[in-house]
Amino acid sequence: MSNGVNGFLGDTPVRVIVKLLILSVAVGFLMSIFGLYPHDILIAARDFVIDLWNTGFKTLGRLGDYLLLGAAIVVPVFIVIRLLSYRR
């Protein structure tokens, strides 16, 4: 079992925990210097998803506008062509 855990973690569990602690302190220090906090990152990610959602629906709305604009020309032309070919 220990070989499986070591293989999964890449080292012994104690060494992995020590490495993670050191890396966590270093990253926490850097984030503090740059004024980044986990709560701010989560809010930014949420705002990104909301903006993407709203932009996507605006795009779909514009797509609908383009569809109606094109259909105003294409459908009558199609009907005229079908009527002209029906007489033959």
C-alpha cells in the first residue's frame, strides 16, 4: 500500500506535506504582496461567468435579429421561385 501512496503522491506523505506547507506559505506571501485574496478571486470568477452568460445571450439575440432580417428577403424569394417552378 505504501508504494501505491508514494507513487500517487510522488514522494513520502511527510515530505509531500512539508513541500505543500512551504509552497503554501510562499504563495500566500506573494498573494498578500499583490493584494490578492481568495474571496476576490472567487468573486472575479463568478463575475466572469455571469458576464460570459449575458454576452452569450446578447449574441443569440443578435443572431435572431440577423435571422429575421435575412428571412424577410429569403423566404419571399423562395416562395416566388417555388411558384415559378410549379407552373412548369
